Amino acid sequence: MTETTVFISKATKRNWDKLKNSGNDRLTRRANKSRSQKTIVPDSYVMAGSLPRFVEELRQQNYPINDLIFSLCALKVEHNKVNEANVKRFFEEYKSYQRLNLEVPRQILKNRFDDWIGFVYQSLTAEGHRILTGLYYTSPVIVDEMLSDVELFGPQRFLDPCCGSGIFLMKVQGARLEQLYGIDNDPLAVMIAKANLMVKFNESEVYPHIYQLDFLLHAASALAGLKFDYIITNPPWGSEKRKHHNSEVIASHEQSTLFFTESFNYLNNDGVLHFLMPTSVLKIKVHSDFRHFIANRTCLDVIKCYHERFKGVFTDFISMKVQNKTMNGKQSYIVKTAHNEVIRKIWQVQDDDFCAIPLLNDRTEAILDKAERMRHDDLTHSQWALGIITGNNAKVLKDRPRKGLEPIFTGKDIRPYGLKKASRYIKYNRVDFQQCAKDEFYRAKEKLVYKFVSSSLCFTYDDKQRLFLNSANILIPKVDGMSIKTVLAFLNSALFNFLYAKRFNDIKILKGNLSALPFPKITPKQDKELTALVDRALSGDISAEDEINELVFSLYELNQEEIRMIETP
């Protein structure tokens, strides 16, 4: 077993080769989190109060994870009077594992209906393996919400194509074991799911229909032409290149969209498909094909927006529910808040893509509409660049200035109209870096830089050809009738922060989102006035920011009081 084939991606391997670095000193670096050994306890997944303490005891023992999970499954199966034939088949299937002498607290062991072994597995699994396998289990609260209107009748079937340890399957109301199907490519998760279902349906003579395979490549071999009335899951997220069973290599698709479209092929007429997905599928241009698929092939029912995030994952998410039935003409769907409040119905737009705006009330809509009517130009004609990716910050960045080094700034160093004092220094040698934009961006006579991960727009101005790491992005704007400093005024303004938050609600400041913001037509006099105000703000005059906000609002025929009324609970 080699490190390069098992633990790192091809892209990372290419970057290491470029850096002439084996990567052995970077097991836990953020630059390659797929090799991180950090563990994260999924506190939203805790059921029994003694479970976290039990996990800590297991962590101290440092048992082999395969044997540990098998032993816990064996104890759960034996303790809960599972059908003897199924127990025998389970032990035969996993006879290669070693049984450990474990003592599990009775409070935990007697719990037939909770996925406590899945909690143990996730808590003891290194971050790198979790990233590679998509091992971010779903909160039971979210599972209950997604299954709230699901109850199986008669011959209906339910499929979870990314079942993990089986939490969705365990919570389906009215189900018999023979109606439930699950697929996952993680052998330990599959083992846990089988044990969980055997215990819940302990009198059933049916052995669980849980299969260890890659759903996107080999689902047909397990499902053998079956169709399902419900397909509900939390699929893996993140971009990936891979071969599909009926196509050539698919480049850089969001994995959740691949699972969604493939799963739809196994849905009965009028069947329901309900997935958790990153919000990016609603917004990013690269996912437009997926949105066209939704608009043209499905009947979109509900999109629910969540404000919380999975622990260790910095991505907003939604649940999307569709049906397999043909719609004639335009169709509507419902958007819900995290508290299940129905905000509005949204109509399919003319180009067969569906509208992907976040939750809006009437006042907010009115402001967004008014700002949009004032649109004269935007940032689509501008130049963009990423900060430097060194490939090994600990080695390349220095804490003190030395001869041959120059300051380099991070996203955290950026504040509106200013930069903190540099705390890192670097020797600028392009060939040594993993990724690097063209010199013309870093050394531009004038440029704007902004935080990439931020809860608000945070831009500043640079005319000193300074360097930035990749937590900061570079913008050289081209907006009709505006100087670069005037563009800065708009981007830092309270109005643009409001527009961005209400339209996109992202924790990342994305190029595509920024390009959608509407800039108004202004006169040369107004451009000159805003430029002068920005000069004052850059020099530290805080009062200039208030004047900028007032002027920007007036250019859209708005006032700040309208925003305050919306933002005040």
C-alpha cells in the first residue's frame, strides 16, 4: 500500500511533484486535508448521554478500527435477540475480523433504534479518511424532517444510495426490512448499517439489502432493475472526476448532482427523490446543467434552506425534494426556512433553468428589485486572480523580515479600506509555488483585494504591488464611468453588503456572485466625489465611510432606514 495511491488525490500528487516534495511532512496541513489525522466528534449525532465518554475510552485504547467496529456490531446483534439465521450469516460474512473483548455500557447497548455505532465510527475516523469517503453523517433531527411525510405501504420500496451506517433506513415509518435498500462504498459503514437494521427488525428472516459498491458505477448490478417509491439520502459533496457506467470521464462535477441524476433513473412514476445538497447547486454557473435537469425532467416540490452546517464542513446546504412526473408548462415549487416557514412560491423561468434565489420577504424583494432597475453595468468585464498557494506555508513563510523577503498578506489581514501590518514574509519565486497568478496581477499599478471567506464584503485598495495568499482574491475592476476607488466604495458599502447577503447568503465571496451585483450609471462629478471619499477612508477617516454609504444609497433612490427596518427583528 503506497501513500500516493491511497491517501492523496492525483492533483495533489502533481503539485507535490512540482514542489519536489514527498509530502511526508504535511500529513495534517490544510493544503492537503485529505491526509489529515484530526478527528471531529459529531455532537449533533449524540443520543445516549454516556456515549461521548465511551468514545474517549475507546480512543485511549487505540484498537484497530475494523476489529473495533465489528466487535461493537457483534455485541449489538447478540444483545438484541436477532433472528438466528441472520446472526449466523452476519458472522460468516465478517469472519475475517477479530472479536475484541469489549465492555459497552448497558445504557448504550440496549438502544436498538439509534445509530450509536455510527457515532463511534465517525468520532474515531481521521479527517482525511472522512473527506475521501464522504463520512459526514446526517443529524437525526434533519433525517426526521426529511422523512416526516414518508410512510411505506404495501409493496413500496425505499432506497438510500449513500446509506452510510443506515440512519435514514432505520427511521422510515411503516417499513418492513424487505422494503429497504441501501448502498455505500465504505465496508465498515455497510457493516454497521446491516447490524442496525438486523437489530431494529430483529424478528425478520430477511437479511438486510445493504450493498458495498460504488453507486455511480455499479448500482445496476445490485438493484437488478428495481424501481423505488422513495429515494432519500445525504450524498457525498465536492467536485470529482470519475467514469460513469454509460459515459466517458465526467470532469469536475459536484458529486451530489451525479448521485441525484443517477438516482432519478431508479425512481418509480410519481416517486419521490429527496436529497441534502450544498447551496452551490442553486447558484454556480457550472451547475446550470443540473438545474436544467431539475426543470425539465422532474417536478420540483420543495427546497428547504438550512442555516446550520455539518461539523468540520464550511458549506451551507439545502434539501431538495422532487417527484418523477411530467409537468406541462411552467411549474412552481415552495421554499422553506430552517423553521419550516413557507416564504414564497417561485416559478420556473423561460430558459428552462429554475430560479435560485434565497428566502426573501416583500420588503427585501422591493429593495433588490429597485437596485436591479438601476443596473447600468457589472463586474463581468473585470479581471480576477487568486492569491498565492505556496504548497507549504510552514516552510515558505517567515515570521520576520529578512533580506530578499517581502511582506505577504492573508484574508485575515484585510479590513474595509485597510490592511493590518504584515506578519508573514516570503521570497517571491514563482516556480517554487504550487499555484500562482500572473505577475501582472500582483504587481498591478492599482488593484482591489478582498477576503475570500467572510460573512460580509471586505475589500481594500492596493497601489504598492503587494503580495497576497490564497485566502485573499484580487480584482481589477472595469465598470463604465467608475474609477477603481469608486468601485471599492460600492463593494464596501452597506447597500452592497445587504444585496450580497440577501441574494447569495454564502460564507465565501465568489466571483460569480460579485459579478451579478448591479452598478448604477453615475456622472463624472459623482465618480470624483466617491473617489475623494475613498481616499479619506483609506487614510483612516471613519466618517468618510458613513458619507459613502449615504451617497451609494441615494444613487439607488434608497435610504439606510429601509435596511434597518428589515434587519431589526
